[in-house]
Amino acid sequence: MELVRSLDPITSRPDLVMVLGGDGAMRASSHRLGRRTVPVLGVNLGRVGFLAAVAPERAVAVLE
């Protein structure tokens, strides 16, 4: 689990990436993952939510 804001590449091999933020956080996380094929769940804490489409109150239900 990594709970930091960074632009450095993700070097570990996660099973799932859960992004808490908005579309900008989703784009940054995608960039950090590079070409790795990893499921990404975006929990929208921003304003728009085109990429991070899961509302915070639905995050647990979506994970289940």
C-alpha cells in the first residue's frame, strides 16, 4: 500500500490500484503505472469524475 502523492514510476507489482482523487489523480496514476496491466479503481474525490467515476459512499460495495 502506498499512500503518497508522487510522480515517480510504481516499481512494485500491485494486484489493484485504488486511486482516491479526481481525474487528474487517475491520469497521474496511469502515467506512473506505465504499460503495466493493472486494474485501477478511481474513487472520485474531485469535481468532475469522468475517469474516477465511483462515488466515495459506493467504494466498498464496488470492491466487493
